[in-house]
Amino acid sequence: MSYAHTEPNWSLRPGRAEDVEVIAELRARVMRDDLERLGRYDEHRVRKRLRDGFSPAHTSVVETDGAFAGCVTLRPAENGGGLHLEHFYLVPEAQGRGLGTAVLRALLARPDARRVPVRLVVLQGSAARRLYEREGFTVEAEDPVDVWMVREPAAGR
């Protein structure tokens, strides 16, 4: 499969319970370098955290040309204020080619239409932070491991 195009032929499909293991493996694969750099990688915990919090009802699977290419979860925030974006992972072969930007923009159209904020947590030093900042997320708080970000809806979006 080729990801040479800047905007590959992609789609989102609803998550299913049986997606949990392929997503847990993808999470372990794509987060490994950042977690190791932060001294936090545990090959069992990285998968368990995904399994324990997996919500098929709020998860979308990213497919390119009908094949699994990643996932993203957009669920109601626990504090009742807006939405929480999490578990946004793309297979390494699909990264750096505009797919993440295209998926994120499509996903953010929903909360923008509803005029609700979106929050997320990204690891310190993660390349994903640049994507989120380009799409309007700003830092709310941070610690040595995590960065909490928010994106307020704007009239111009």
C-alpha cells in the first residue's frame, strides 16, 4: 500500500469491540519511543491502559483504501465540558503525509458545529503536539510527562 499522496483515500468507520487488540498493539508501537524517552514504557501497561479504557461507541477506525490505518476516540469530557480527544494513532507508514491533519480536521468539524471545546493530553516531546497546535490547540497545563491542551470553538472555523 502506498501513502505517497498528501491526502490518501481514507475513511472513518465506527469502532467495534473486536478492534481493541489491533488498536492496543498500534498504541504500543507508536508510543514506545516517546514513553521510553520519558522512562515510562512498560510493554504490558501500554496495552492494558488502552484495553481498560476502550470505548467502541466513541472510537472511529481510520482506513486507507479499506485497510486499517489507525484510530481516534472522541468522547464526552468527564467534567461535562465539551469533548475529550484520545487514542489518536496512525500506523507509522501513514504518518507524515497529511492523513493525521485530514482526519483531525474532519473530526473537529463536529464540536465546532456544536460550539464545544475539545481537550486532550499529549506526551511531553511528542511530535503529535505540533499537529494539535497547528489545528488550534493551546496548552492548559503541563508536568514533566504530560501536556494538557484545549481547543475552543471559533466563529471562523
